[in-house]
Amino acid sequence: MLQKLDELAQNAYYGMISMSILIGSVIGGIMAMFALEKNSIFLMAFGLIFTMANLILGIVQAPAKWIVRGLLTSLLVNIFIILITFLI
């Protein structure tokens, strides 16, 4: 599956960059809202590190493989933090 995403990102490079920035920003914002709602600055900062790394990869036009990996990592970390905030 990861190889298919890499091929898709290579074929639609600029579309993947814009989708990566959009999806990463939205999920990062949702994560920040949930983390701040629980007064957990540490979780918010930790999630924003991965969100900003994903955005930086898109802005500097990194290779397609990096953008896919950055987006997936950012999504996993942010969704994990959102789930943690539900348990706190």
C-alpha cells in the first residue's frame, strides 16, 4: 500500500503536496484544540512538531516519498494524541 501511495505521489506531485499541507494542517489543528482543551501543552507541542515537519516537507518540495512518509507520520501521531486526550 505504501508503494502505491509513493507512485501516486510521484505522478501527482504538486497535488500530493497541497493535499499533504491541507490534511496535515487540519488534523494538527484538531489535535491542538483537543490538547489545549485538556490543558496539556506538552501533548500539543509534541504533536505540532510532527505537524510542522510535515508542512515543511511540503513547502520545500521534498521528494514524493518523504512527503508520503511525513504525512502518514503526522497523521498517526496526531490521531494518537487525539485519542489520548479522550482518555485523560
